[in-house]
Amino acid sequence: MTVAANPYLQGTFAPVHEEVTATELPVSGRVPEALNGRYLRNGPNPVSVPEPAAYHWFTGDGMVHGIRLRDGRAEWYRNRWVRSAEVARALGEAPRPGPVHAEMDFAPNTNVIGHAGRTFAIVEAGARPYELTEELETIGPCDFGGTLEGGYTAHPKRDPLTGELYAVSYFFGWGNDVEVTIIDAAARVRSSRRVAMGGPVSVHDTAITQRYVVLLDLPVTFSMEAVASGASFPYRWQEGYHARVGLLPRDGDATDVVWHDVEPCYVFHPMNAFDEPDGDGVVLDVVRHPSMFRTQLLGPAEGSPTLERWHIDGHGSAVKEERLDDRGQEFPRVDERRVGLAHRYGYAVAVHEIDDIVGTESVLVRHDLDRRTTTTRSFGRGAALGEAVFVPRADDAGESDGWLMAIVHSADTGTSALHILNADDIDGEEQAVVELPQRVPAGFHGNWVPDLT
Ligand SMILES: [Fe+2]
């Protein structure tokens, strides 16, 4: 296979090769003065040219891109590889010592978060977080002061009422167990529980409510066959797997989980979950893929990922599935202040296939789930839109009263920009567009990390 034949080494996915620092970035429109902090985004960006036939996007070394906003200015842009030992060596630097888990030293490539005034690049499947400085230099691998027993996840959920991070972590060395952890607001694990799933599953994400942690026990499992064949990404769809969703009481243990059967499918990302106001049930909004890693490991998904509302009764009945939106979409997000609480609005990225010549078009979708309506904004043909992150205008602002921030990559010009939209007027005039000094390859997840006040 050539580089040209691996979709994750070309076009919007092609890695960049330089670490750039630029200050006082050009802006059109006006950066709101209330936005003081950093927009951070992580993604795979192999430091050494990979063997195209063996390269899977999920396994590329993590590179974090950051844009610092302050007092109405776009103060800086930086991109930095996360220095795992291998990345440090490739860059001719000394490795950063630290508590690596089970020799799984990996430059986390999936998400980047702020917590307790610190910055962490994070990933799933056994590797620990790497801590970064404010300016994205690598400090080293982190076990939260010796409190994290194993690896972590790329998708902790922060309870907005307590500031604690809930996570479901998996690792092939734990057999069928996952580890459910709660990290307190001071960045120490205060609770850790093992729960047996039906197999050695890949649990990419979770959701919380005020009562429960949601466990997604779905048919993508660790495959010894894939390992034996030399695959760098060893998780595969398992035909016949018993798909189910568990509700683990927040303070319960493995024996307290109530399981609910669901039609086999795969969910990378819940949008959010919340307790039914009456009764014991839970509402869980997810982006549902009909299957994953069944026939394809590279390239587009196996059928359209749709937005679904799952009704879970809390007593073990099968999940009732309700289609909310049948256009293909991913990267669902809500206002972080609604995580685990009832939400009205959600945001996602849809991709329209236009035709073979002009390629695809990314569309931002704003869901009003009370009215069951959507608003969309296109960024034009050839534009690749990253995950959109909601930032409230003020701490006490309403659920859609704020901005959406996302990086847009233009295939036509090979440039990227940070777009800031008014969340209640996404198809109106943009609040601001911050030009970036180099392209930002398509990646995974990002977050707005406000300055601590
Ligand atoms: Fe993800």
C-alpha cells in the first residue's frame, strides 16, 4: 500500500511535520472579551513516516493544537507532539520519566482536557494520560499522584455539580473487566471499581446521570486473531455478541449493575444522558453505528451513524430505541454544564457526500431536542469541520447562550481556522474567525479550557 492508498495519510488527514509557535493571530470579526483561556484539540500525527499498509489512524502519535484567547485577542497558536519515550527519541530529546502503565507508553492522541488547573492529553486502551504545561510542552505520564491503578480513557465525564471526572477504562490485560473511576476536583482518584462486561470490550466513551454511570457493553472486542496477524489496532466486531447497556449506581459496585439488552450496534459517543424525571429510567442520547470494525478498519463507517434516543427503564427491560435524526453524524456534544442533566440542545458534525469530484462537505448541526428541530451551517465544499465545543457566554447564561468553537480545515487552500459562532444563530454571521499559521489535520476531540479565575 502506498501513502496515497491510505486515507489517513492524505488530504485533511495528512500529518504536519513542524511544531509552530505564532503570536497575535489575524482575526476577522471580534473575539469576545469573555473568552479567556485555551481551545485545545488532540489528534493522531505520526512523528515518523509510518508504513502505509500498517498505519491505522487510531494509533498515530498524539499532537495537541492550542489557540490561546485573551482580552479579545488571539494571543497564540501552538502545536506540540506529546512526548512519549518513542516520540521524544524520534525528536532527538531525552524521554520524560513517569509512571507508564504495563509498558504501554503511548503519546495520547484522542482528547485533551483541563482539570484542577492542569492539562492532560488522554487516550483509551491501557495507556496513562500525559500531563502538559499551559504551553503544551510535555511534563510526563501521569497516574494522578499514584492514585490511578491502570490506564485511563479518552472520555471522562465531568459532573458539573461536583467537578468530579467519571471514567470507564478498559485494557486487554484485564480480561472482561473495565475499571470505573472517579477523579476528584483536585485530580486524585477517590473511587475505583472493577465491573465484568460480557467480553474484552472496547469501551470508547460513557455517560453519566445524577444516579448512574452508563456502561456500553457492545460487540467490539479485543481480538487475539488480529494481534496474531500483526494488526496495530486489535479490536474487531464480534458477531453474535450479547449487546447490552448497564446502569451502575454511582456509588454501587459490580453486583449493582442493571443490564438492558440492546440491538447490536456500536456507539463511540453518547451525546448525554439524564435520569427520567419520574421513575427509575434513564434517557441516553447516542450516535449509533450499525456496526464497527466488522468489514472495514480504514475508510468510512459501515452504515450511517444516526442520532438516537435510548430509553432505559432501570429494571432490565430491553432498551427502547427512538430515532432522533437519520442523517449521518458524529462528534455529539452538549453544553458541559448539562452533562448528566437533562439537555435541550446538542451539537454534532454531519458529512454530506457531494460527489466524487468535489468530495465532501461538513455541516454543523444544532439539535433542539425539545422542539425536535435542527439548524445547520455548511462550511462549503472541501471544508472539514472538527468537533464543535460549546462555551457559555457567562457562568449563569442559558443553555444555548454562548459560542461554538471548532477548527475548520479547507482542502482547497490547505489552511485551517478556528471558527467562533454564536450558538443560537449558527447560520448567521460568525462571531470571529481566527486564522491559524498552519493546517490542523483532521483529528479527534477538543475542549475549551477557561483560565482559572
Ligand atoms: Fe471519541
